[in-house]
Amino acid sequence: MYKKISEEMLNFIKKSPSVFHSARNIAEELKNDGFIELTENKKWNIEKGKKYYVTRNNSSIIAFKTGRDLDEYSFNIVASHCDSPTFKIKDNYKVESEKYIQLNTDKYGGMIYSTWFDRPLSVAGRVIIKSDGGIETKLVNIDRDLIVIPNVAIHMNKEANSSMKYNEQVDLLPLYGSLDVSGDNFMDIVAEYACTEKEKILNTDLFLYNRMAPSIWGSRNEFISSSRLDNMQCAYATLKGFIKGNNSKSVNVYCCFDNEEVGSGTKQGAASTFLEDVLKRINNNLGKTTEDYYCTLASSFMISADNAHAVHPNHPEKSDPSNKVYMNKGIVIKHNAAQKYTSDAVSSSVFQLLCESAGVPFQHYSNRSDIPGGSTLGNISSLKVSINTVDIGIAQLAMHSSYETAGVMDTYYMIKVIEEFFS
């Protein structure tokens, strides 16, 4: 059971090499379950007992189910994100060095640089093309080993295993081709995989991704490894739990945002009006007043789902001495006195009871007091939609590596507790 669910999740990640592919594949899962697509630039006609979804920027998606008995109701919300640290290809992408062609890139988010070296990489994202009506978006995934970021040999870099500091503009540019052999045909390849003509391409949002295949491994197959586990593992598991869960007296809401890794301050990020806009339009379509909306928020609840740091086998001292969490030991409830995580005694207690009801184990996590952690979706989204929120996640190793590790059982645990929440 655990292995099968993990295989399905890893396959979903493999099919989602960019945030645009992630949003599209989430939308396909929803459509296959009978969800109706809405667009923000058209009027909505929402009916009780039906299911809907809407996207913004082709990279963030919100879905919701309306109950049939909504005289007094609440919003039950789960939020995750589908972006991960990577490198974005610049508009003027070509760098010629000696007899090589490199791709000029800009870092997106905070990654472990060394994990991007000496492994097969490729490019995925979206292209904007000229069409008869103006412009059109096409997704592109160059589904083959295309580029490598090569290390400098140890003979030429004696500091490689001691105090190496990487320069993003010098050390991290991927090798694409040889001037002598191929010349510059990068946009030809992009156009081919986007099924369009090169001359029609106006602009691109293209990112690097790790081509290494996901793996289930360990002495008893207890671990999984893949690119983008942070945070596609939570995005996938909360989606499955959301689809399974039903409640006639609530509006169940699933959110998957873009741009969490760079602060969420975009039109499609958790700090945007996206969630607020959707909730207000739902409220208005149900014939409710502004006063009803504020009453509904006061009785609503959000689960912010983003992966957490498991105890490291080589460096257990990096974890808090009494708030350690482990892979395959259940969902992690995250706490921080400075409110980098929004969990408090109330929201944490609510989630603990959900876990108990679902038969799912849970763990409590805090950073070491002298090692501050990053913030996540809960406190960011509260800037626009202020409701009781708990920050949770799945324990993993090597967060922000290009190839991360987690437990084979925890995806199942997340699906179960999210189904319980939405039911």
C-alpha cells in the first residue's frame, strides 16, 4: 500500500518538471474527478453540491467543493506550493566560452548548489507564441538529457572538498553544446518540443530540472528519493485527500501556489489576492453578504502543508534536542515562537485530533533556537485571509537539494489526515 502510493506520487512528480506542468497535471486530476473549470475574467455561476477549480498564471491553482447545506458554513482550506529551487534561463541565453556554448541562467530560490553538478539535466516551462488572436501559451518539456553543469577537477581546485564557494554567474552555468559540432540550435529544440515554429516564439519562462529518475530504496524499501519532493509531495498528497473528502456543511478548498521559494509576493503567490478573491466570489455566488463572509472566516480553518526537516543521520546536532522528527513516523506539526510557522496551541490541538480520528501518527517540530528556519505559506496567506491555521509537513532529508529523500509511508499518512479534515 505505502509503496504503491509512493510510486504514484513519484510518477506524478516525474510528469511535472516545471511549476506549469504541475498546475496542469493537478487540473487534469481535478477534471477527471468531475471538477468544472472557471476563469477569473468571466462571471461565475456556482451551485451548491458541485466542484470547481480556477488557475492563475498557469502556475497556481485553487479548487473547491461546495456543500449542499450551507446556511451557516465554514471554509476548510489546505494550502501547499508547487515551485522548487532551480535555475531560470535568461532571455538572452547564450554564453560562448572557448569552443563551448553555455546557457545563461539566474537562480530561483535557495538551493544546495553542489547537488546540481555532474548529473543529467534538461529544460522545461512555457513559451509564449504569436497566434491569430494575439498570444498563446504552450508548455514545453525537452524530455531528454540535454545539459550538464560540470565540476572543476580536483587537480585544478584543491579547495573542492573544504571551503568551496560557488559563483552563480561563473560556476553554475550549464554546458549545452560545442560550437564546432552543433552551433546554437537551442531555440530550435525548444520550438520542436513545444510543437511550434521558432519564429512564433515571443518569450519564454524556462527552468532547469534534474533528470535523475525517482527511486524507492533502503533495506526494506522504506525511503523515497526524487527531485522536487519539497513541496510536490505535499501538493500531491493534499490533492488526493481533498478529492476523497466530502462535507455537506462546508466549502472545501484546495490551494497550490507558485513562488513560495522566492517569498510569495507575486500575483499568483500566497501573499497575493488569489485566495481572497476566490473565497469572496464563492461567498457572493452563494448569495451571502459581506458580513456573512467575515463570520464564515471566523469559523474557518487552514492547513498549510510544506515539508519539514527530518533528523540527519550524520548531523543529529542540527535538530532541536527535544523536538526531533523522523521519516515514516507521521505528519509533522511545525512550531516557532516568532510565528514563522502559524501553529499555536489551538490550531495544533485541532490537527492532533484530526490525526487521532484518522489513525495517523504525528510529531512536533521546532528549529534549534540558534538556527532560524524559513517561513511558509500559513503566515504569508494570513496577510490577506486571516483564519486559524496550522503549519504541517512531511519529514525529509536534503531539503532544497536537486534530489531529496523522504519516507515511503508518509505520503499515505498525509492523504489520510487530509481526507479526514475535508470530511
